[in-house]
Amino acid sequence: MILVTEGAGFIGSHTVVQLLNEGFRVSIIDNLDNSVTEAVDRVRDLFGPKHSQNLEFLGDLRNKDLEKLFSQTQTADHTKWVGAFHKKQDFIDVVEPPSSDKVKETDDDFAIVLELSEDDSHFDKKKKLLQNKGFNPKEQVYLKSSSSPDWTSTTLKVMLQIARIIQLDEVELYFGEDDACSSVEYCSPRNEVEALNSILLLLDISVSSV
């Protein structure tokens, strides 16, 4: 069995999909601060009832029963860190880094945080648009200097999708009378420069921190 922390997040859930495709049994622990259980439900829907038996959602990683997991778990995957843990405190230290930093770095691995401000006048609607695309108001993406060009390209595309929604200035266009949002790509030519600039700024900060 493989244990995936933050497995209900965007990148974590994609990791879970890959592991299930490879035939592994997967357990997810996630305190849902930056993710939603719907992501786990979508994975179950994708694989169907039979293969979903290999997927288990255990809930908050701070649960006092966490110690029991290590007797049955061979590997712990925190998306940007893979390894075996032997003490609960070691595990918590790694998977709960300080949340105040916008850019977090471990060796050559950068966790870049894209966050929708709660002060945004369209916060609720932009949150719906983000969730409609499988993102959260506060999303982390990961870059490594050793990443393949394909991985880097995919990650940058994800960052651009999120930044476009955060910078969106024509929010109402994507909502109908029933307040349901459409499933089209959310993009305004007028905010494209702001979206790109916000990504470049975060990347510049991450490079400068090395």
C-alpha cells in the first residue's frame, strides 16, 4: 500500500490516479485545508466501484490514529517528497511546512503557492470557477530544476489556468441565471498580461531564493 498525503489536492489526486493505474493500493490522508473531498470522489468515479476498492480516504493527517498507518504502509508520498517515515513527528514536520511562505523550497524542489485573496470583490464566484476546474482558492504547484520539459510545460499550463481565474475581470460572463458556472475555459484578453506577470513574479522569487 502507498500512502499519499495531500492526495485530495490537484497534483496529489493526479498522483493517486497514476498509482491506481499501476495497480497499487492507495490510502490518502489530507486535512482538506487546500483541497476538497470531491477530488477523491472524482477519482472513484473514474475507476468505478471495483477498482475503487484499492483507494481509501483516511482523513486528517493529524488524527491520533496516524501511528497505525506506518505498520502497513511501505511508502509515504507527499507529492514533492517520497520516502519512508518512522516517527510521527518526522512525518508532520515534512508534510506541514510553514504556511506563511509564498514559495517553499526543498533542495531543487519548489512549491509555489497561487492564492485567491479573500478580499477579492469576486471571491465567491472565482472560488466556484476554480473548483469547477478542480482547483482550490489556495493551490500549490511544484517545480524542480531536474523536471522533464513535458512536466515543466504541464505545470506552467496549470499555473496559467489558475492565474487566469484569479486575475479575471469578467467573472459574471461565466455564470447563468441559476448561479451555475459554465465549463468553458476562463480567460479574458484584458487580464492575460496580469496572469502571466503574476506567474513570472512567483518564478522570479523562487529562482532568487536558491
